[in-house]
Amino acid sequence: MADLTVEMAGIRSPNPFWLASAPPTNTGFQVERAFEAGWGGAVWKTLTDRPVRNVSSRFGALHLEDKRMVGFNNIELISDRPFEDNLAEIRQVKRRFPDRAVVASLMIEPDKKQWQEAVRKVEDVGVDGIELNFGCPHGMVERGMGAAVGQHPDLIERQTAWVKSAATVPVIAKLTPNVTDIRASARAAVAGGADAISLINTVNSIIGVDLKSWVPRPTVAGLGTHGGYCGPAVKPIALYMVAECAKDDAVCVPISGIGGISTWQDAVEFLLLGASAVQVCTAVMQHGFRIVEDLVDGLNRFLDENGIGGVRDIVGKALPNYVPFGSLDLDHRVVASIDADRCIGCYKCYIACLDAAHQAIAPGDTEARVPSVFVEKCVGCNVSVK
């Protein structure tokens, strides 16, 4: 079997599948269950030095036709449990699972002394690394934390440097996607001394509006607010931002890929575009910790079937094929074709091409209703691909 072990900025784990800092890593009980199931690492739900209060309700899902939870929105804040309780459980988990990556996520008010005190506390209980939460887009932003830092490169650099001056374990900066150019954020983290970056955090969103009450969902005592969007729908955004950072010569640190990872195929895409490891949240919230069995098995089979010795051998291998638009071959031509044996005569391809493309498909003139393609008109747009 292939070697699934990874080392990200010096943090080792038996496989590249980590739990992201989120509800599934809220307690030691949960993290221990995850490690028993086979997860390679976990980023503890974000800790802060001052208690927070969460709301009820706090989650909302986007369903599309028969697809459940293609997108997920949350207005939950960081850990509302006492700092010391979390520290005690982190120590216990690390002692029981010394071979797994245990990373403490921190979000502290913009004060150097408070940041460094929090670093000392989590290092004392044996964490393998520290992730700086510069990404949370709601609730904590109003307190000058989370994305309020992550949207300003100078603040990212400054607060990363505060942590690095006190930390002895690797430091990972978690970046918000709610910016114009993710590379500016990544460069700032590296300038501050970050050993790695993780991305993406959640995307600012409103999941929907209740058409009876006219209140945004999820609702809290008749009111709603914006939250963080995640799940399969954000994967394309995450892949783009991971690739942008991985190709940037000014970044040059390992990347932990996050955003819509539900299957081993998703994970492989992130690895191919430059991630050294991946983090998962929403899929666990929907299906439970045991999905890691499919993730590990699928990745193993993929590597074995392709004669690849280990995970590290595929990191970034798709990046040479990711190029600026100006590098694409404008003479390359693709033309649609219709499989007559599989066609059911629904005319969806004809309608899509007629109304939204180049009128290159004609309705069938036979009883079988198989459309035909005007090759000279077709531009290979893919709008009718199913």
C-alpha cells in the first residue's frame, strides 16, 4: 500500500486527513472518537482567552433539487467552553494519541501580550502546532478578531509575528476568502513568519430568507444575520485560492487545503493543486467521523493504481497545467457529440444551446428524437454537458 504519511511544516500525521477547527473538534470526547475512526489530525475548535456566547439556532443548509446540503451556513462563534477545560482535554488527547496531529486554533484580541500568553498555555499541554484564526467572518469580526484581521495584510503580518516570537511549535495562518487577492494575505502571513497557511475559511453569506416571516435563516428570536458559507458549494473557490498561493513564489510554505472536501477525489484535487494536507468539516457534520475510512481507502487505491509511492509524490503535480488565460491555445477546438444510444429525446441539450449558447444543436427529425449538431457553429462550450 502507498505511504499516506504527511509532514506539514514539521507536523507529522499518519494520513493527510485532518478535522478542521469547527463543531466536530469542540471537545476531547469528539476528537478521541475521530482518532479512533482513523483521522490523521485535528485542529481544535478555536480557543480564545475570554468566554463567548453562542446563539440558537445557528446552522442553515442549501438544498438543490434532490441534493441535500450542497451548501452550509453557520452563525456559530468559536468555542464557548472555558479555556482551561479545553487545555486539559487537549493534553489528554495528545497523550492517548501521540502519533496524531493535534493543532490548537487560536483567536485572540489584538494584543501582543495576550496572544503570547495563549501560545504558552497551548504549548504547555503538548500541541503539535498552532493555527491562527484570521478567517471567521461573523460575530468575532465586530470585536476586531477573525476576518477583521484577515482582510488586512498588515494586521496578518503583525499578529503572526507576535505569535512566532513566542512559539516553539509550527504556526499556521488560516486565511479568509473574503478578500480581493488571497495572495496578499498569504504573503503577509509568510512575512510574519508563518510556517504554513490554511485556506479557505468560510465565505460571507446569507443562506436564505423565510418567505413567511421574511427573516434571514437561521433565525434567532425573529432576526437573522450573515454567517460563514462552507460545504461542497465552496470547493471551486477553495481550489482556486489554494492554487493561487501554491504558484506564488512569494508564499513558498506548505498549505493545508480546506473547503468542500467530501470524498477522496476532492482531497486528491487539493493535493494536486498544492495542498500538503486537507481539513474536513461539513462532510463530517453530515455523515459522521467514519467517512475517513472511505477517504483513506480511496486515496490508497488511487495511489496504488497509478503506481505512486506516497501522498507527498502528488502534491502540486497539477500546478504546471494551471496557467493564465493568455497561455491557453486559442486554436484548440472541441465539438459537441450526442450519444444516440443513450439519448432519451428530452431536448435539454437543444434548449440549452438554443437559449444560452450558439444555436448549434437542432431537434431530431426522426421518431427517436435524437438531436443533431451543426459542427460549423459549435464552439465546444460545454453548456449542454450532463
